[in-house]
Amino acid sequence: MSHDTVELDGVFSTTLNNIKLSEVEVLVLNFSTDIYALPKFVAKMENLKVLIVTNHGSVPAKFSNFQLLDSLPNLKIIRLERISIPSIAKNPVNVKSLKKISLFMCSIGQVFSNSSFRISYAFPNLEELNIDYCSDLVELSVDLCDLIELRKLSITHCHNLSALPDEIGKLIKLEVLRLKSCTDLKTFPASITDLEKLNFLDISDCFSIKELPDNIGQISTLEKINMRQCSRVQDLPLSVMDLKKLKEVICDEEKEES
């Protein structure tokens, strides 16, 4: 059996006997506990590219040993499910190789609103950030806007997210901004029009949003807008006529007819 992918459940000391750790490229960790530490043997997986950690318990598990990530020079992707990550702010990491992070049903609010945690330092070359069903997320730190390589920002079903950082326009390489079902989000920062490479804006099911930015026409690269179930948006700004590359606007039937 090839050991480039290793999946481990619960107790795994005997499972590792026949595995050459330095050759592992994908590590999947499954558990069902309230507290979990990233195993120390992970530091020996110098060729690890993908790390998937899934807690099958009912509440996010307190997760520690984030500092081991500094030992993984080839790590490209991290996916965490039902994990509580405040400890990452206490033990800062610097993983320059990381390109993609996905957080599903995680407890992250304390970290993303904590000015002492600099995500741009921890993951300076991040290209994709996916946050889904993280109910304690209320705001995003300004430092997130210093992720200058970010191309996709997807924040979905985070019902308590009330605002985006004013400096979001600094994400000049951002191509996709997905905010689906962020039901408490009401407005956009003025700097959103500085996203000079944005081609897809998804605000579907954001029913607290009342209007799109008046000068949205300045985002000349915009090709698609999904605003389905945005019941409070009655009209599109006149500046949408300036969106020469716009190919598709997805909305409700009654808006299509008006």
C-alpha cells in the first residue's frame, strides 16, 4: 500500500510502524474528543502537502500544537472541521508554502477579531480562504486585507458576520468574493471598488443588504453577480451599465421582471 496518503483514527501508535513519515503527502486525522493536539510526528512529515483534520464530535474541539506547522515546508492545503483555533494566536506560525485554508463549523471568532494574530504573517502566500458555517465569526481583522496573494475569499453561512474590513480593497488579486448566507451583513466598504481583478461577486441569501455600491461600475473585471434571495435590494445602481464584461446577474424572478 502506498503511504503518500495516510488516514488515522483515534489511537494510531501501531498504525505508524510501517510508514515512512518523510514520504507522506496527505494526512487525514479523524477524532471525536473535546481536546486534540496535533501529533508531534507531524513535524517529521517534511513532504506533507495536505492536512485534513476532522472532529466528529458535536462541538468544536480545542486544538493545539499549531506550531508544528512551521516544520512543514511543502504544506499547501489545510482543512479543519469542528475545530476551535484560539490557541493559534498564542503560538504564531509562519507557513509560507500554504495556498488554501478551509474552515468548516469551526470556532474562529476570537482569532479573526484578535489584533494580535496576524494572518498575513502566519500564511503570507495564501491564495484561497474558505470559511463555512462558523457561527461565532462577527468581524474580520484588518490584517486579512494584507493577504496580497489572495484570489478567492469565500465566507458562507456565517450568520453573525456584520461587516467587512474597510480596507478590503487592498486585496488587489482577489477574483472571487463569495458571501452567501451572511444574513447579518448590511453594507459593503467603499474600497470594494478597488478590487481590480474581481470577476465574481456572490451575495445570495444576504437578505440584510439593501443596495449594491453606487460605483460598482468601477469594478471593470466583474463578469457575474449572484444576488438571489436578496429581497431588500430593489434596484441595481446605474453604474452597472459600465460593467462591460458583465455576463450574468442571478436574481429572483420578480426582480428579473422588473
